[in-house]
Amino acid sequence: MTDRTRKPTSEGVAKALASLEAIPLPPTPLLPVELNGVRVHVKAENLQPIGAFKIRGAWWRLSNLESDHAVAVSSGNHAQGVAWAARRLGLKATIVMPRDAPRVKLENTRALGAEVVLYERPGEDRDAVAAKLIAERGGTLVHAFGDPWVMEGQGTAGLEVTEQLGREPSRLVVCCGGGGLAVGLSLACPDAAIHIVEPDGWDMVGQALAKGAIVRAGTDAPKTICDALQPESTKQLNLDMLAGRAEPGLTVTDDEIRTAQRWAFANLRMVVEPGGAAALAAALAGKVAVDEATVIMVTGGNADPVRFAETIAG
């Protein structure tokens, strides 16, 4: 399982789902809602045991790991997924996390048994920190979005959606950081339109798709409340897989994301973190056309309690 030229496949997504079902990891709910007068569905991945979809890719990658030590870089959701899977599989996990990550994510990652190594954001290269750790201690890098096994694992959400909906969705509206979830969903639902949604100023995937080449975030990139959606760039594999497959990228503002968080709390009784609400924000703002076979991915619920309370209070 060490072939670094490997690409994710629809067959791999199916195998990943079988692996998740064997744990077992129950499917997350697919909730019918009315949005701007149209009945659509929300896939509630914020209700996963770790509060985010990242558990899917982490489990599938660690189930195929070529060592007993997983090293990951994450602001918190992938970190918790890797830590959860490592504990279940009896592996060691070391997670490189930004010092400014939400406290709830740092605490939850440590509580799951992982070692957390902090870095400064901005200021330090997180990938360089991880590479140094691997050189000193050994282990295998489990990339949050650029690993083919991780992409396949994330795609299992799409197979669940098709089963729950009784048909393949017409479109999937997807919160996007580096594009791993979007790639997985594109494999699981080959006939569905894939709409990626990123924070304003952090649309590295959308810009890369438009340019046909990797685009890196500038040093003047704006602040965003979406801590989970701030990669400096996507990976070439993600770009190759999404080119000609994903729809033109959409961006949302912090205010639109807060509106989506309040809407989810009021209408779905759900806690959704900022990055997990990006796709819902785009749909609520009318930035993507929806129909009755549209599925909106709500990807995470690990919200900072104080900031979430402030958002709900308006």
C-alpha cells in the first residue's frame, strides 16, 4: 500500500464504505428541509462521533497504513478523525495543529489519545513541521485532503446519500478546504453536479480550477471565521480529479456563514461550526440553484462554544 502514484477510484469508495459499515459507523441523517421555497436535503455530517465527516477518510487511510504511526496536519477535524481511528486500530497518532485552533478541537484531539504538536499560523510551514517529525520519529503522513485513501473515505458520504435519497442527487453543494471531500463525492456520485464553496479570499480550489494550475494563498489573505477551510493551496491530485468535474467555485462571507449557523440552529436544532456551514450559506444566499434532488453537505459541528453563542445571539 505504498504506491504514491495511486489515484482514488469509485471502487475504492465502495471498499471504504464496507470498512466503515464493519466498525460499524452508522450513516448520518439526510434531513429534508425547505430552502427559499424549494425542498432540498441536508447531509448532517456534524453528527459524526467526532463531529465532522473527516472520520470517514481517516478511518479508511489508517486501515491501510503502512506503519504503526500516523502523522497528520490539521486545524482540528481531521486531527480528531485520525486520533479516533488510531485509538480504534491501536496505532500511534501525532497531529500538527495551529496554536490558534479552537480550544474545543485541541482538547478533543488530546482526549482521543493523540500527541499534539503546535505551530504558529501564520509564520511556520506546517508541512515542514510534519516532515521533520517523520524524519526524526518515523511514521506515515496522513494528509487531510491530498491522500487518495482519505478522498475515497470521504466519498462514502455520497454513497450513503444515494441510498438514503433513493437516487443519485442532482447536485451536491460542498464545503471546500483542499478539495478532498469534493473529489470523493465526485467519485461516489458520478452524475451529480459538484458545487464547491469556500470562504471569501480562501478560494484556493476555485481559483486553481479557473486557472488550471495550483494557486497559493497570499500573505495578505483576509481573516475568516472558517478555521477548517484555510489551506494554503490544494494539491495537484485534487486539481486533476476536479478539473472538468466540479462547477465553478463559489465563495461566501463571514456574515453569510453566521446566517447559516443561525438558520441551522433555529430550523434543524443543530450546532454547526463556521467551516461546516459554508455550503448551507451559499444555498441560503441564493448563490447556487437548488432543486428537490439537491443535497447540501453540513460538514462539521465542532464550534467554539463562546463564539457560537455570540453568533446565535446575533
